[in-house]
Amino acid sequence: LQSNGCCIGPGFADENTEPEEETMIKIAVNLMSPSLPDFHGCSPGWSSAFYGAECFDSEVHGYMKNLGKQKPSESQNIDAKKVELEQLLMIETKNYRKTIKFYQKLLQKERRSKGPETKSMLPKLRGQLQEMKSKVQFLELVKKYIMYAEQWGVESCVLPTVIHSGRADTVDVAPKDESSLLLYYSTEKHQCNNQNGIKVLQAGTPLGLMAYLYSRNAFLEGYVQQFLYTFRYFCTQEEFLQFLLDRISSTLSSASLDPSTSLTKICNRSFYILQAWIEDCYSVDFATNANLLCTLKEFISSKVAPLNGYGERLLSLLEDASARKSGSAHQCSIMDKCEEEGEEDTKILHSLCKKLSEDKLLLYFFFFLQNFNWKLSKSVGPIAQYQRERLNTISSVLPKPCYNSFTEEFPVSFAKADEVGPYLLIEYSAQQLCCQLTLLQQEVFHKCHPVHFLNSRALGVKDKCVAVQKAVSTEAVSLKVCNLFLSKCIQDQYLLQLLGNADSISTWVAAEIVTCHTSKLQVSLLSKFLLIAKCCYEQRNFATAMQILAGLENLIVRQLPAWKILPAKVAEIMEELKAVEVFLKSDSLCLMEGERFKTLPTIPSAHVLAMHVQQLETGGFTMTNGAHKWTKLRNIAKVVSQVHAFQENPYTYAPDFKLQSYLRQRITRYKDADISTLAADNCANFHQIPAEKHSRKIQDTLRRMKATFQ
């Protein structure tokens, strides 16, 4: 099984996909870099939340029993296990790194000479790399087992000590017995640890659920990661942070005396949980809550750093997380600024051309006719008479050379939008457009977090084709309706941006089609968008595929005459897209089936995923005694964990910035468009009767009426 720390390795695809092989090898080399400090990687990762107890199978448990033993009769020693495991991991990692470098050299040699000997060695070497990668991943899994379960986890009987170790809790007063805090149900013999029965957590109070983080089984069951995804349903970020800080304060002074005591384990587990929280949820909890971040930094600086070296590590981790967050935000602001500057330059060009009088333009008219090369799409076919008339008018033809002189040297976003129009979409292939739209979609998808998909009803997300109402801004959304989080819990609303982006692309698709002035051009664009959507879902970019489908299913678009003359094979793609939509809605974990999601990049449909989570959120979260249903929260965490799973395997297409700039401009232009208004201005959107046939019908009608009066 793949975890956060070791899920990406070299690609073992066919030799024809050489750029992808090189990219994946580079990722693997960076991943095995020895420069990462030991304290990194405390977050259990999405695989822990998704697989739960199955993440550590019987092989891991059996390996743990024999690790650190010189003889079978010797007792287990945690320090001996750690030493032996670190040595094995260092050796295997070193060999893995050497083999990757050798594979790179062999691959380059094969491309130059293409000798039979080199070509026969590559498949064997790929197999060896796969085996070595699996072994390194397995040892990393064992290392996490030791770090979380064996070293710092406590037995369930010690949980009352965890509860009472805090001096001032911000939640309810702690009862004395564990049964009042946590409810379990028993299962039959567990295949992993050979016990006659195992207790599985069923429900608990907020205090009990936080205390269970310190249990030895919490990490083994995937509870830690599941808790980090879902704790906002029963406690606020401030309450959870205060719980951890109280345990650190009460155990920090005595933690360094004896590493085997419960207080030392509680202190170290508190640090590990805090670090895992920062690593995994900084963007949704700390970056959006300045008071929470300030409280944590002040506590670490004043209480932890003077007594424990772990304080400096946490401060460094916070600085790195803040730098990554601000870096991504700065990059977004630069992109927005570039788009705004592009729009400003376009307006300036418009105004300059308008300022020129027609008298002056006439002086340049014949010069441009002789020197300007008109570029029209070859795939559009003959130009209609209506278009010829438009091209021959002075108001439309004269300003064009002003813009085309810039088009050749500057990105498309600086060109006049009306001039390029939809023709550039036809010039590019469906595969090229699919790749660039996928990269644009990946850019917004990689900024989201599993927590963003929780409590979406409170943000106004509904089970409709258009999830976000355009008239409602993100700032004006009321959180009082259907809010499943605690009232004081701060929720990041990035999901609205994600769904708003999807709505913009759907509107753009519909607008591009209804603004075509000929049926032939409409057929070309319909075919193009259908082929793009097919490429997208075949490449597992289900987000863009469903966005295009929503645009094509627009009521006005579906009534266009162009559908009747669409080729049958292309029209069948529409049914394929509908079948894909049904498949995505059928099961919340349909994209996680099999092994394909581990090797192939995937982008899910944000709206479909939000609807699946809403379905799981339906019903009560608490039992009759007030305890929160952990089985319900665990299922929600499992579904949203696939967001992190998909983000770990990105697309590696080469970006075409000129095409991306054009696509961004067109999407921005039409994102708030009224499709019915655009369609009303275009006669190609209506069923028209030929003039001769229409006049003949009138004459026949008049002739019949005249005959009745004779």
C-alpha cells in the first residue's frame, strides 16, 4: 500500500512514453533525497484514512515481531528495532537511488544507439526497480508503525491518565471512567494481530475522541488521519489546540526523565499529533485563523523551546508552511494581475483604433490589402456570404492589422478577443486542448483540501446542475442554515471557488457554440468539445469532462439545429459522457477501485464529490446519549481522503502558455454570460425555412383559399 511519504516512484510505462519516464524518475530521486530532516512526515497520510486497519497487514505485524531479535528466544526491544530498521532502510534507499541513476544512463544510451542488448536490459531493470521501490515503501510503513504505535502509543487503560493530565480543559468536565467517554463494539478474530477479538471504536464524546488519539491502536486503525479530517463536526480548532497544549504543559517537565513512562509517551504523542495537524491541515485551519496561529507560536516560543528541542522544529515547520502558502497565493495574484493587464492592453488597443479617423485609415487600407496575410481556419470550409460581407466592411476590416501586428509577437491574451474568436479552438487538436484544459483544472484542484468538501450545505451547494448561484457571492453566504460544524468553527470556502470555476467553463462551452454565426461552424465546435470531453475522461480528468457535458446539456444548446447534422459517431460521445456521469454518481469511491488511481493521474468532479459527502452527512451525528457516531465520521473521512490521493499523482503534460492564455481569456469573457441573450442575436441558432420553400407554401395556401370561394 502506498502512503504519503513513498507513493511516487519511477514510471514503468511503455518505452514510447519517454518524457513521462524521465519525469517520474526525477520525482522518485527527489523523494528519496536524504536532505529531509527526521522529524518530517508525521502525517499518517490519506492511505491511513482510506485503508484504516488494512494499511498494516499481517506481513507488517510479522516483520515487527522478528525485528530487533538476535535469537528467537530474546525479548523484543524497541530501541533495537529502530536501529536495525534504520540500517536496512538506509541500505535499501541507497541501492534504490543507484539503480535509478543506472536506469537513466541506460535509457539515454538506448535512445542514442538503440542496440538490442540495451533494449533487452531495460525491462529487467524496470522489474528490479519495482521490487526495490516496494521494499523501501514497506520499510517506511514499518518505520511509521514503530514511531506511532510501538514507541509513543499508550494502551486504552491509560486513556484516563491522558484525560486528567490536562490542567484546564476547554470542553466538558472529564468523567472518571473511560466507558462514559468512548463506546466500542467487538468483532471476531482480526486477521492482522491474531487476537480472539478486537474492540472497534463506535462513538465518543468530544473529549473522549480527542483522548483516543493517544491510543496505541489509533494510528493502526487510521484514526489519527480520519480525526484530522472530521474533528470540526464536534469541536472547534481552538478547543482541539488547547487540548493538545494542556497535555504538553502538564507532561513536558517530566517527559525527559524516563522514555518508557506514560507521561513521556503522552508528551511525545502530543507533539506528533500537533505536527501531523500542521503538516496536513495548515491551509484550512491555521492559515485562515490568525488567532489560532498566534496562540500556537506564542506557546511554543515561551513554553516548549526553552525546555525541548522539538519547539524549534515546530517553529521551523510553521515558517515553511506559511512560506508555501504565501508563495502559492503570490503566484495566484501574479496570474490575476497578468490577466488584468492583458484586458487593459486590449482596451487600450481598442481605444487607439477608435481614435483613428476613417480618413486616416483609408490611407492604410490598400497598403494592408497588399501586405497583410489573412489567416482563416482551413477546417471551417467555405466562408458564408454573411461572413464575407462582415469582412468587407471598413469598420470590421480596418482595425484588424493593428491587432494582428501584436498577435505574432505577444500572447493571445493581448489580442482582440473578437478577432480570434472560436477559430483557434478549431485549429488545435482535441488532444492538445484536452491537455491544456487539464493543466488549468489541475491548478485549481491542487489548491483544494479534503476538508473543503465537508459541510457544503452551509455554503449553499445544492444537488443541481449549477451548484453555485451566480447572484450569491461567497462573502454573502449564510452559515446559519444547515451548518454541521460548530458555530465558532471557521470554515474555508474554497469549494465555492472550485465550483464557480466549473460553472464558468460550462458557461464558456455553451457561449462559444451559440455565438457561432453558421451551422457549419457550430457543428465543428460541437464535435470539438465532444472530442475534448472524451479525451478528458479517458485521461481520468472527470472534472473537465463533466463541465463540458454541463455546457452541452444547456437547454438552449440542446435545441440547436446543428445537432441534427452532427456525425453519428461524434453524437454517440454524448451518450458516453452521460454514462460516465451516471458511473461517477453511482458510488462515492468508484474512482478508487483497483490500482489505476495509484499510477494514473485523476481529477474528480468537485460537484459530484460534494454531493456524495452531503449524502453521507444526512442524518444525525450523535446517539441518544450525546456521543458522536465515529462510524459515520470514519466513512466521511474515507471518501474525502481520495482528494489527497489524487493530488499525489499529477499530470505531466508540457504547458502551452499561449493556448492557456487564450483559454483563460475566453472563459473569463463568457463566465457571466446570459446564454439566452447571446443565442437570440444569432440567426444560426434557429430552425429556418428556405425562402423558396416558404414562398411556395404561401402561394399554395392562397390558391387553396381562392378555390374555396369559387
